Amino acid sequence: MAKVTFNNRNSVFFSDLKQAVENYFSQTNTRKTGNFKLYLKTIVLIPAALLIYILLLTVSMPVWVSLLLCGVLGIVFASIGFNVMHDANHGSYSSKKWVNSLLGYTINALGGNAFIWKFKHNIIHHTYTNVDGVDDDIARSPLMRQCQSQIWKPAHKYQHIYVVFLYAISSLAWAAYLDFDKYFKKKVNNTPMQKMSVNDHVVFWVSKLLYAFFYIALPIMVVGFVPWLVGYLVMEIVLGFVLAIVFQLAHVVEETEFEYAGPNEALLIENEWAVHQIKTTSNFAPRNKIVSWFAGGLNYQVEHHLFPRISHIHYPAISKIVEQKCKEYKLPYNSIKTMRAAIVSHFRMMKQMGRPPQTA
């Protein structure tokens, strides 16, 4: 396992930035956790998912309507993940720990596992963002090359085309294989996981069994195997693609930087941790209110990576502070104006990474 450290001896940027953000919350008398805007999203999204699920199992409708609803269900599930699950598992949804824990389990209802996700995302990804060899979000794969330090394969020449398929099956792979792989290996991309308690093990297996019952067994019993299979695949394809593309636009674009940590090597990153986050992360479509509502503020990834325990509801406000401080310290503030431009940047980068290293 690689040992990665940051040069935090002169971390004046983050100290200054934190103080400015603290002043904002103090002056506005605002809590850092969620507010009625976030609670309203929860009240809309979770009942909407339950309603669509029940309709699909109980109401006879044309095939095209059923498939449309399956696709919509995938979108709603993604938005629950972005808005409710994400804030809750970062501890930023509520000031009450039990509320965060309860709503954090929404990831289990989507096929994942809260314990594994928090280790993989909160600890590994948020600490070692875009560090090849450590960050599981850019884990090495024979099918994808996401940065210069990763080994090139001939198949990568076409990755900017076939990654669309990989993104589409990512949620299915997550539910059916990736969690189990991490669970049994007890590590995330070569980093040993924290020890799971008895309760963590019970929750893992019970939630996996409940997922199999509500998403596979019950629908097959009610509507039949073929209708279930087609509808389930539509839902998973939409869910997987939406989840993957939103997370990719935050880190795997032309504007962001990468580091490499070789196996069993020590890597000292010559930046303080916060500067590393600034350089490896990008916002996208920050002025698009529809994207911001749906994506749970994940289009403000710079702010999220600097302040993951602040609810995404506050990111538009503190983004002005972050951008100003970046200017003062002559640091980049990566922010792609539109969703379309961010998608173009991502696929352009994937095409570039698909070229042999000597011509990249």
C-alpha cells in the first residue's frame, strides 16, 4: 500500500479560507447542516421513488409507459443518492447523528453499503483525490485509462466510445459485484478497510437480501421474469450512467490534475491538502439551478471537497468566498460553465488518454 502525505507545514490558504467561511455562517446565523430546502427534496424524492415502484408492480399499463417509468425511477434514485444519501453519509444532512445514520442507509436501498461507501468515498477519495494507485474512483482497469500514469492498452483507443456502456452498467456492477469484492477482500484499491462491527456485517447482509427481494424476487413474482428483467435493466442503465457521469465531470476532465503513488512507495505531495483538492477538482454548470437541484450541489465539487461536512445547500453561497480566496492566493478555481461543456471536456480527455503515451 502506498503511503501518501501532504506538505501541510505552511497551510495558510486553508486556514484563511476556513476563517472566511466560518465568518459567513456566523454573520448570517446559519447552520452548516441542511435546511428546509434539503428536507423538501427528501419529501419529494423518496415518496416519488416509492410511488413509481408501487405503480410498476400494481398498475397495468402500456409497455412504453412502464419502461419510461423505470427510466424515471433510475433518475429519481440517482437524485436521492446525490441529495439525501450523500449529505447524510458525510454527516452534513442534519446536526443529529441518528438522522444522518438513518438517511445514510438510503445507499443500501440503492444496492450499495453505507459502511463501505463511507470508507471508499469519505476517507480514501476525499483525502487522496485523483491519486492514481489510491483513489478508488480512478482505480486502474484494463478497460479505462483516466490519467497519464496509468498503463495504456490498445483497447483504450476506443474508450471514449465504449465508456458510455461501462457507465451504464456501473450501478449494476456496484450492486452485484463491487461491494462483495471489497467486503471479502477487506480493502479498497489496496487500502485495508476499517474493521466492521457485528452490526456492520448484519446490516451488509440483511440489506443485500432485502435488495434481492424488492428488486428481483418480488417483481418477478408480480410481473414475470422478462418484464422484470427489461424494466430492471432500464432502471439500472439510467441510474448507472447518471451517477457515473456526474462524478466523472468533477475530477476526470481536462482542467484537473493527477498524482501517482506506486505500490509500497512513499509519495509526498508538495501542496497542502486543500490546494491538492483545488487542483484535482472542478465545478460544472454552477449557475444551472436545475442541475444544482438534481445533483445535490455536486456540481460545486470544489466547495464540497474543501468542506464535505457542510451541506450542499450552502455551496452556491460559499463558492463566492472560495473563488475569491483562490484569486488572492493565485490558485486555479476550476469551474466549467455548462453541463455540455463539462461532458465535452470529459470525453475529450478520455479520447486523449486513449492515445498511446508517446502521442498523447
